[in-house]
Amino acid sequence: MRIRAHHLLCIQGFQGYGYSDVFIKHMATVIAQLHMNPEITLIDSLDEICEACPHNDGQRCTRYGESVVRMDHTVLEMIHASQGSSWQERDAIELTRARFETMEDVNRVCGTCQWREQCAFYMGIKRREEK
Ligand code: SF4
């Protein structure tokens, strides 16, 4: 399954919010498949999750443009992975948990995301740091 790198964070934080009902349902289905630990290929372009997104014009993300590609590149850099590399899903998830420990880390990718206050991954790190 092709997964854009920043979605490794989104899938850990997903709490049922998204761009449309169809998108939310599809994202929940993809996450359920990912829980079975399939092989994934990390990419910096439209992926399985983008498939059902209203901001996918078939070529690119029309909502975030190049900034979302930069988010993918930052995640790839932080987990020392290359674009197009293949992973077991669980290994990739564990790496992100190890490398995104502080608000400084997570804000490098999620600092301007509209969903961050509804994201279990982002808010989990925020609450841990506030203790
Ligand atoms: S907003 Fe852009 S990157 Fe996010 S799911 Fe939609 S098309 Fe993909």
C-alpha cells in the first residue's frame, strides 16, 4: 500500500475527523487495513488515503500543494527513510513514535495542520510535555 510519509502521523491521531463523510469512512477503512501490518511504500504524493479526498484532483493535493510535500519530506528525513522505500507498517509507526517525542519535533510537520487539536498523536505529545 502506498502511504505518503506524513500520513504515518495522521493515522495514529485519527479520531473520526476529516474533509468529508466519504473521506472519513475511507480513512477508517485504510487504518483498519494498516492495523494488519501490511507492507507499505512511503511516498511524497497522492496515496491510498488521498484516494477519497475532495482535495485530490488526480494529480496533486489542491488544498496544501507543495507544503504537504514538504511535510512528507520532513517525516522521511526524521525517520531516516527514503522516498519509495518499503516497510512493514508497524516498523514505520514505531520509528515515528521514537523520533517524534517533543512538540518541537511534531510542530515541524503538524504546526499548521487544521486538525491538530483533534489529533490524538499531536495532543498526546502536547499533554505529555505539559505535565
Ligand atoms: S488534504 Fe491533500 S494530502 Fe490530505 S488527504 Fe486530501 S489530498 Fe491527501
